[in-house]
Amino acid sequence: MNPPLHGVLVADFSRVLAGPYATMLLADLGADVVKVERPGGGDDTRAWGPPFAPDGTATYFQGVNRNKRSVALDLRAPRDAALAKELIRRADVVVENFLPGTMERLGLGYEQMRQDDPGVVYCSITGFGDGAGAVLPGYDLLVQAVGGLMSVTGEPGHPAKAGVALVDVITGLHAAFGILAALRHRDATGEGQRVSVSLLTSLLSGMVNHASAYLAAGVVPQAMGNRHPSIAPYEVFDAADRPLVIAAGNDRQFHSLCTALDAPELAADPRFGTNTSRVAHREALAEELNRRLGTRPAEAWFGALTEAGVPCGPINDVAGAFALAEHLGLEAAVEVGGARQTAHPVRFSGTPAKYVSAPPGLDADGGAIRAWLSQPSI
């Protein structure tokens, strides 16, 4: 059976992370993604290393560019610009993340291209929109800083970034979601549209409870380290050998924790009787729990508390995380073109993701694509 996006052609003018992540998700589901890159160097992430895979490819680039074809086009050169325009004319979806106005100056903007194809779905990814924020560079770290994420990450008084380019990833997910919704609309009406996604608004949406706390209650969240502003115990504790996370999200789970710790007095203590009271007395509660958890190794507590129905687990590194996924039968890694990569995260019972090709070399498909675009289309 064909994958769900079989027959969808994507003209991918994006680079680095948010756009390429979105288009890889589409490619995994069967879309034909043509990655347009600048001659000479290509996507910036081709040079972002170490680490490098055994074939010399930057693993950063590998992580978001499988199942694509690559063509190198100089969009400022008339001949290559004409090929790019023909590619867009034939495409169902266009994705770009240039500075606002760049595609328009090249004659490849949405309003220009929709004249030839009113059904095109044209996704523009920006850092801060195409208005007053158009001149601001859209780097993940910058958006984590000005967008509030660093203010709630790390220990109080020491803002920290997330360990991965989380804003880019969230934005890529939003872009893919928006593209699919626009394709659904086009299938129903024949009308395409422009889909606009920004790093800043994607982050603010992804701040969920923190954003809601400010908008609905006027509360400006602050950094709390590994603690949660509204739940306790929901943080990192010290087992005998290494840290352990406990995430008791309700009173029932807290009572189960107390039973497993052989500490019924904690469940009976009025300071800890409800989640609200536990949040108010989190320091005292953490002291009591650390004293008891320090008597056994983290792995022992992981087994005992999990059996008792208490959400918990040791803090794994990335290797440990993949090992856990494999142990649980989640198939989180796949081999593509001789290299191991993270699997597509969505499982379909009828039309699963497919892994057709490894990330392409720069202009690896350029000759065939240029020849195809030079021929009259039907």
C-alpha cells in the first residue's frame, strides 16, 4: 500500500533544522521532497560537526534530511531561478525559511507563484514573523532567550537553554501540521494557501502551562530547576547511586509512593495530604523523600516504584534512552542507507512510514532534476 503522502511533490527551499525536520517528516510518509541547496556548500548543517558519520557526513545534517533528493541551484542566476520557478509550479507544497522578502525579491514569493498555481500550499517559516520582526535573525538559542524558555529553565538565577534546539523542532512540527491541514483544504476545495509559522509563536504555544499561567492569571513563571510549579513530588531525587525522577501527578500516586517506601506517616501528614499542600511544603517533602530514597540504588527503586504504579525512572543518557526504547519494543531506530537513524515517531497501522534513501549528497540528483524541469510538463 502506498504511504499517505504518495504523489505529493514538495519543493524544499529550507535549511538548518525547523524546515528540514518538517519536510523529512513529510518525506517519511511518502512525499517526494526535492531539496534545493546553494551551490558549493549546500545546507549549512552539512558542515556542522563533529560528530561526523563514517562516510564523512555531519550527523546533524543526517538527522533531518533522509528520503530527499538534492539539487544545487543559484537562485540569483536567471537560468537556475527559472528552474526553481518551474519546480514550484509543479509542486504541491513549497517550504522556505529565508529572511522575509527574500523569495519575493527572487520572483519566487507566494503571491507571485499562486498566479501560476492557485492550488499551491506555500509554507514560510520565520523567526519572528514578516512584520516588525522580519529583520531579526531566527536562531533557536536567540528565540529560547527572548521567548521566555530560558527564564524557566535551569536553576533560579541561572537561565539555561534546553539541551536540544527545541524551538526549531516544535516549529517544524507546527509547519508539518499546518501543511497537512492546508493540503486537506486544497483536496476539498482546490484552493491552496500560504501557511506562516514563526519560531517565537511556536515557542509561546509550546510553553503551554507557563503561557497560560501568565495569560489567565497574570503569573510570570520563574525557573525552578527540576521542580514543577504546580505538582509535587515531581522532580529529581537522590537514590543511593544516581539521580532518580519521580513524577507523582495525583494523590493516589503519592499514597502508592508512601506505601512502597514503607512510610505511611508521610501520607498521613497534613502537610502532604493533597497536591496543593505538597506544593506548599515541597522543601520538607523533598527532604523526607531523599532520606528514604538514598537507601537503595536507582534501578532498584525504578522496579519497585513502577510495580507500585508510581511514575519514576533513572536519568538516562541518549544511549540509555535508545536502549530503553528497544527493550520496550518501540523500534525507535532504523537503518537507512547503512546508517542508523531515529525512526519516524508516528506509527500507522495501514500506511507506515518508509525509509527509501539516506540523506543525499549535495546536488546528488541535480542532473536528473534539471533535465526533468527542463522538459515540458503535462
